[in-house]
Amino acid sequence: MTYPAVVEARLRAEAAEIIARYPVARSALLPMLHLIQSEDGYVSPGGIALCADIFGLTTAEVSAVATFYTQYKRHPNGRYTVGVCTNTLCAIMGGDAVWDRVSEHLGIGHDETTADAAITLERIECNAACDYAPVVMVNWEFFDDQSPESAVELVDRLRAGEAVAPTRGAAEVVGFREMSRVLAGFPDGRAGEGIGAGPKTVVGLKLARERGWVAPAAAARSTDSEVTSAPPTRKDA
Amino acid sequence: MTTLTPVLSRFWDAKSSWTLDTYHDNDGYEALRSAVAMAPSAIIDAVKASGLRGRGGAGFPTGMKWGFLPPADGGPRYLVVNADESEPGTCKDTPLMLASPHLLIEGIAITCYAIGAERAFVYLRGEELHVYRRLLQAVAEARAAGYLGPDVLGTGRTIEVVVHAGAGAYICGEETALLDSLEGRRGQPRLKPPFPAVAGLYARPTVVNNVESIASVPSIIANGADWFAGMGTPKSTGYGIFSLSGHVTRPGQYEAPLGITLRELLDMAGGVRAGHELKFWTPGGSSTPIFTAEHLDIGLDFESVATAGSLLGTRALQIFDETTSVVRAVLRWTEFYAHESCGKCTPCREGTYWMKQVLRRIEAGQGTAEDIDTLVDTCDNILGRSFCALADGAVSPITSAIRYFREEFEAGMHTPAWDLFPYHRSAVVPVGELAGASA
């Protein structure tokens, strides 16, 4: 399997852009595999062959790297990867139930794709949003504080082709290929969308403001009366 | 009473908090201006004097790590920021980068200036699309403003930052596995020595630091080492982000001096969820031995937590109440370690797989009389017998859970965990009845 000439020329030009970011070309292999996924929807045999040629590796060496990382898909991915966190904390808080309901609703299991190619379902590991458990990721955008009901509604909307907004992320979830292109280091202009911090991210900051708690003043800044009113925070442990 | 000390989080609630404009409104890049007026060695001395210890879990003194770099030899040296936040329970760097990526970028610029690096890499886990967008934009903004690029603030110094997305592998949070991954290989740990300071990225001298460590550098330069060292405890100085999750009334991020206790933090967070009581918790992620209610008053600093038999880790405080089956929790963590073991070392690769099977039996109430001894014995043969800390982390939840809750493992010889602790009672969202083990 090979690419049409025009596609191959574009991929090689973009590969050169990626390689130019690094002192050593091979560092570009991971982003390049993301780029292959943006073209083919998975790490295709043609993509592996192209990477091997670009980096002077064997196809076995490229495959060895691709199969090490869970984000590289060995079969064509759906338009959306829906990942349900079933690591301990999310699982216990309700993630196991989210998984059961969504899996049953879609009729597919881990790393399987719906017949309409809309959704690939995954059990995922901790995605660093534990304060928002149970967490679901769609194309690696955060959907916080999920329940079985909300997750079923979410996947139904995705299958219906509706625009869906993550809790903390872009204005809408982009497709798997568009996402993969960003992960290859080509911005999509959406960095300014969405919020800076969710409510749980700032729960401590808000409490500190309510109580007037601030970090102690630096000696050089001791003229700042608001700051100097801070109580001592040193603990003699 | 210890109070919160928002430093890194101080403007997270600002409108468009991630932009350069907002960062400027909050003294952004003033520390970099101060830094480039200092001798690089003076910056390293200040970070050493501050007592800042690595915020990625191990707690190694940051300034000392920088000091391990060999003298300049004319070749390149690198700063690599470990943004591969994947330890179960750990959720501090991600919100920091989403809300205030410029804090990290300014820290990178100061650090590169101090250690003589012209190029830095941020290795971000690939499963955080919007964080990646924000970091790429922050680098572009900082470069356009002259804080990065070929002539940083007119100093003639070049500092370029590349933000690199990983592709899903917990092991890449281990610094040498991260370096292999950044070189375009499978992320497998390297044998140390040589340490990265001597032979790191591309076999060149390399400093690898956690996001929160580097993001703390601007405040140290701006306010002074004494200011930083005045917070926390004498050996665990400064502030840190404490992440409360699980069965707590107000989970979230709480920035406080090291040495604060879980009792104090729980008071601020509204306590364990209403009508329930604390059963067990992790002080610093799943790789740190669990604690129980008897540890509520232990200072959350490196020394006090270690003395009590665990590790401060990443201050990832996962709270579990009395409805929770500790066997279920430990099994799921063990499945995680088995899944994420890179396979390089036999004790870790095979041992985690065995323990997963034994724990599945115990969860299902089909454990044998020998199973607890088998688990303890297997843990003994994994701990300290692999290249990296993933293996050590894998045994922590098992050995600590057996120490505190042995009777629950013994009950697994006859009664399923889901009968002892019906799983729907632990959920915080409506889930209906859960029929035993999921998956």
C-alpha cells in the first residue's frame, strides 16, 4: 500500500518540518506517527513504510515503536475515541458503571469500533483529572464529572454528528484525524477556546480569597499591606 | 493552623488566564528580567538555597540536580521538562499548564539561562489535547515577545522550546524512559549511571525536571530563596499543590506549604463526603503506600511521610471512605501496573501479571489459603529488583493494604469483595446496582 504521489509529497514536506524541530531526526518519529494517523486514521502499513524510508529504519523498527504506545492504533479508528477512565479512583467513584453502561449501549468492548465508524471505545488509565472523577475523554478532551446517563447521552450525540463541547477544552471536540494532526505539532487555532480552569481547579484559590489567605510577603515587597497581613505559614515539623 | 498559599495558582481564576497578557498582569516574566541580570551561577545558588525539591515525586533537590551538570565543553546541553503526568491520582501539572502555561515557560527560560542550555523540550503526555494547544501557543507568544528565541531579552542568549507530545505510556514519566521516547524509541528505562546530568538526551548533559518544579523557579527568583524557604518545614521547604480527589466534599487543587496535614486539608475541603468516614488514602499517588485514619495528623512533607512508612510523592491525596473495598482498589492499581510495565525487567513484567491474577481470585472470593503469602513473597521479589521505580510502585499498594487490612484479603478466600462492599455504595453518581466485578 502506497500513497498517491501528491499525498506522499505533502507528508514528506510535513515530515521535514517536524524533523527540523529536533537536533536528531529520529526524535520526530513519534509526532510523525501522529501525522500518519491524521492521514489514515491509524498507523497504516503504508505509513510505517513511509516512516521507515524517511528515518532510515526498517519497518520492523518503526512497528516496534508504534506498538509500544497505546495512542497509536493498529486498526482504523472511529471518528471519536471515547475513553472511560477505569483506573481505581474513577472506577470506584462510578467509572465502572459508566463503562458498563456505555459498552452495553454501544454493543462494543475495549478497542472496538461501532459499525458506523463513529466511536472507538477504550478503557483508559488515569488521565490526570482525578478531582473531576468519574472522567471520560473524547479524542483526549476532558469530559468531567460523568455519570452513566451523561456518558450515554454523550455518545449518542457524537453518533448523531452533533458538535459536542468538552468540559475543559476547545469549543467542540474535533475528529480523530484533526486531533492527531495537532499532536504532530501543527496547531489548529483552538488554543484560545474554552476555559482556563474548571471549578475544582480553583476550589483552593477561592477558599483562600474568602479567608484572606495569601503567601507570605517577600522582604522586598513588604510595602504591600495586603500581602503583609498574611499569617505565618511555617511549620516547625 | 496552616493556611493555603496560592502562588502558582494565584491567577488561575483570571479571565483568559493562559494568555501572555494575563500573565503580564500578574508580574509575568519579571523574574526572567531579574534572572538575566544575574550570573547564571547565582541563579543556581538561589534555587539551591531555597531548598526546592523535585515536585515530580522523588523530591531530589532541584538546584543540586542542576549542579551535577559537568562544566561546559562547548557542546549542547538540554533541559527536559517532564510533563508526562500519569501517576494514578496525580492531577496538578495538567491544570497548571491548562490555566497558566506561561508560568512553566518562564521557569524554562530562567532554568535554561542558568544551566547554559539553548534548547528545552517539554515532554507532554499525548492524551491531553488542549494542554498541548495551550503550551504551543504559550511558546509562540513568549517567542514573539522576546522571552524565547535567538536573543532572549537582548542578552544574546538563544533559548528555544519544543513541546513534544507523547503517545500513551505511563513509563515515559520515568526520566530515562522519557529520554528514550523523546529520541523516537520505545520508552524503556536506562540503567543508571550514567545519570542524565552526564549522559541524557542524545548522550549529552541533560536536566530533567517536573513541571511544578520548573514553574516554581520564577517565584523563587522574584521573591528570594529565603521567602521560599520560610514556608514549609526546614527540610521540605516551600509550597506545593495538593490534589484532593475521591470521597471528599470539595475535591480539587489546594496550594499550601509542605507539612500541612490531611486533617487540615480535609477541613478546608469540607471533610469526607457526608455521612461517611475515612478508610484509607494515598499521600502521593498509587505508588505510595496507603495510609489510614491514624495518619491524619502526619505532616505532608518528605521526612514526616517517609518516617510514617510512605512517600510524599506527588501530593495526590486520593480519599476512600468506608464503603470502599481495599481489595478492589488494589487489584485495579495492580492491573494498571501490569498494563504499563514496559517489559524490560522480568520481576516487574511477570510479577505484576501474577499478582493481578492472584488479586482477581481474592476479589472474586476464590482466593486460596496461600494467596496472601504468595502476594507478599512476590512483592519481595519485585521490590528493588528492577531498573526503575515502576516496579517498586507496583508493590506499594499491595504490601501496605495487606498491612492495614489483612482481614479483607483473608475474606477473599470465601466471600467476593462486591458482597462485602457492594460497589454501587462507593459511587458518587447514580449508577444503579453493579453486578460484581466489572470487565
